[in-house]
Amino acid sequence: MKRVVVTGTGAITPLGNSTEVFWQNILNGRSGAGPITKFDSGKFKTHFGCEVHDFEATDYMEKKEIKKYDLFTQYAIAASDQAIKDAGLDFKSMTPRQRYEVGVIWASGNGGIGTFEEQLKEFYAGDGTPRFSPYFIPKMIVDIAAGVISIRHQLHGPNYCTVSACASSNTAIINAFDTIRLGKATIMIAGGSEAAITPASIGGFSSAQALSKRNEDPQKASRPFDKDRDGFVIGEGAGALVLEEWTHAVNRGATIHAEIVGGGMAADAYHLTGTPPDGLGAELGMIKALADAGISADKINYVNAHATSTNQGDLSELNAIQEVFSGLPVTISATKSMTGHLLGAAGAVESIICILAVKQNIIPATINTEILDENAPRGLHLLLGQSLKTPVNYALNNTFGFGGHTASSLFKKYEA
């Protein structure tokens, strides 16, 4: 098996539109939550989310291109462009044969849901005459962001999307990792994007009793593990990684941020939207990631928990973590307390957090958790309130999605 390293990252988030700004705000414990500005949410039960602010699509593409792409694809273009630049890659200087070895696996849970809503709204508001945009289908379909990234850079390697709800981008990263280590590509761009702060999305999640209704205090609404949590805060944005075969990265003198050494996927096989109390699927995913890396649980220093602030989900994950790491001094934090839940993009954004944690030896904290749920297992080291400077050699990233999908990726401090 070939070694795989991370040579580039890019981020469009509610806490900043670059990896550097995003990371500093994470370390400073800032919340990205605020009132919804994308539509009038006055009649909805939830009036807030974690929106991306100050995003300028024209920084990344021509105006004539923008109308071709849903916002989720625009976010994907921006984050992937950042990651490619960070990796020091110039695809234009590569030969076609070299670009045959570069692929894209890009994820989204909802794809162009904003475009879908807009086009149907216009149709039903009219006289029944179909006046759909010729860009409607390519703006809406979930795989289009992967296709656009490959077209943009003329990349001819493996190209597809992964959809496993809120585990989607972690699944994409694991698949990209496998593609390289099996020798099927040299470089892979992997990540996910989401632009689902829309009426249908907010309405649907709200009807499913998944969203927080803490409208009077949005910045404290995402409160993982807290006894007063009442649901997740929806977020949007994108996270991108450049994964690269190790010798290729070394030979071209690339800066290596971390090494990816394992990935595990499993299923709850339990419920459409709920998680089993014992967290079996999550436990199996973590165990598989450790086995894939060939290491024991005592090597892990940090777990970035999926922890969305839902009543059942948080407890299920903590029970799974206790089964895997019982009695071990692993530090756990839930950064969705700051970013909100980026749905299909969450795994990629939180992978960046894990990568920077091992690179800089610092673990970001969970904010807003004031009184731990009395049903949460005791004896786990939940980092609350303030970031912790400590050696971090291995970091595990958990993501879980509706349908029982679980995915855990494992990052290691890079050693030549």
C-alpha cells in the first residue's frame, strides 16, 4: 500500500473563507450562528443558522460562469481552488498524461437544492408554461461539483461524488485515500460542499424535530452534550483537501500538512434518522479506521466528534467512543458548537480541523456546553471552553448521516 499525505486545504465556512481565518476563529471559540438572511424565515420555527458571509464568487470565476452554478458548486470551486494553491500545484504545466493521474471525489448531501426550489417556485407561480433554465439540471445534480472541478483543471483521473448524508465528505476523503494507496491515482482532490439554508431544507429538518429553536440566543444554540440541547444548527460552506501519494509529494518538494492513515465505514442498520443508543455503527466505523491504520486505540490523542447537539445522537456517539476508548486519555471535542452542522460538507471541514490539530499540537474546544447531560457516560475527557495545547500525533474524525451511514477518518502527524 502506498502512503498518502495531505498537501493542501481550502475552506469556505461560517467562520471564515480561508483555512487560516477559519482555524483562528475555531481556536478562539467563536460561533458562526446568526439570523437567517437568505430568505424570510419569520413563519418558521427556527430563524437562524450558520451562514457563509462575505463570499465573493467573482474572486474565483467569471460572472458569466456564476449563472451556470448553484451556490454549492460555487463553494466547491472556491475551496478546491484554495486547496490546489496551498498544495503548490500548477495543473496547466502538467502534461495530459500527468493529469490522467489526478482525480476528484466531491460530496454533497443536498446538491443544488436552492436551484431546485427556485425553478419550481417560478414554474408554479406562472401559468403552467414550462420555462426552466437550460442550466437547471446541471446546477441541481449532486455530482456536478466534482465534474466542474475536473473540467476547470482538465483532470482526467477518477471523478465522482459520494452521497451518504452528513457522512458524505468524510466518505469522499476515505475513497480518495483508498484510490491513491491502491495506485489508481497520484493526486486526488476530495471534500464536500453544501448550500442548504433554504426554505425546504429548514422546513424539512424542522418538521423532523432536528433543528434547535433557540431563536433568542442563536450563538449558544449549538451545545453538544449539554442537558439543554434541543437540536442542531444548520450550516453551509465547503472544505477541500489535496491528497497525494507520498513519494510524489516529496519529489516535488511539497509542504506536507499531515498523513492520512486510515478510514472506516459502517452502518447503524437501525432507523431512518435516529441512531442506536449503544452507537454500534459509530463504534464499528472507529474500530475499522484503527484496524485500517494498523494502530491501537491508545495511540489516538484527539477525536473530533460528530456531535450535532441532538438528544439521541450525542449520547449514542459518546457511548460508542466509550466502548472504543474506555479508560484511555483521549481528548474529545465537538467543533459543530462553532460551525453549526454543514451536513454533507461537515466531514471535510472537520478533517481540516484534525489535520491542523496534529500539525500544530493544539485541540480546539467545545463551546456552549454548560451542564453535561446526566445520561452521558462519565470518565471521558470532553474538552470544554478553551483550546488545549498538547502533543497530537493521531486525530480521528467522526461523521454520521441519516440512513445510518458512519465514516471515521484517521490523520497522523507527518514524519518523513
